[in-house]
Amino acid sequence: MILNTRLFAQLCDENDEDFQRLLLHTEVRWLSKGACLSRFYLLFDSVLEFLESKDPDLKKNLINFEADIAYLTNLFKKFNDLNLQLQGDSFNLIKTKSAISAFLGKLKFMKENIGRREFSQFSNLSQVECLDEDIQTYVQHLIALHDDFKFRFEDILSMEIPP
């Protein structure tokens, strides 16, 4: 394991990567999963190069799922942005309702755009080849996310704010 870590760091250094190692996420901090995924995607080409001699089957699988990884990387960035928006000392229920409502609108907008193969909100996804079945999967996923957010935050969204 230590040898692979050193070899990967050396490869990243040779490729002038900004990072020389991948991050490991912890189950306690789900936000770190987004950071791990972002780092992994930034090092994707180096990971593929490293796997060329180590595990060609895994390399082939990663190539097959590159669009999914790109999509999830962009999506987790949006989740992390929302989470940061919902933090702070001056945050209250009115601002929470506004942020959640805005995010629900963004999910609908993202779904419509991806369905039309417009990837303006998904910069990583715009750089990879997407099959029609991938697009359909992402559309269905965004619909499910929208419905799940709406259900989970139903109490906040239905809250009446006096004028």
C-alpha cells in the first residue's frame, strides 16, 4: 500500500498535478465525500495512467463510468454549496426556506437542461461523452432528488411567513 502511494505521488508530480494523493472520506463528515470525489476527478487521468499496469480491468470500468463520476462531482459541489449557505450565526428559518426553495428550483432547471443536453450547470459533465441512457438516468436522478428534498423539507417549505 505504501509503495502504491509513493508511486502514485511520483506519477502525479511528473504530470504536474496540483495534488499528489487522493483523499479518503470519513463516514462522520459527509461533506468530505464531495471533496474526495472532486479530488478524484481532478486526478482522473493520472489515476487511469496509474491503473494501466496495476489493474487494467479497474481502469476500463472507470473509463466506462467517467460521465457518472463527472455528474456526481458537479452535483456534490452543489450540495456542499447549499450546505454552506445554510450555515452561519445569522441564519434563520426565513433564509432557510428561501435557500431550500431556490435549490428546488435549481434542481428542476438542471433536470430540464440536462434533458436537452445543455450542461451549463455541470462543467465536468460537459467535457465527457454522455450516452442517451446516461442522460435519462441523470434526469430521473434529479427528479428523485427534487421529490426527496421536497418531502424532507416539507415542514420548512409549508411554513407561512407573516408579512
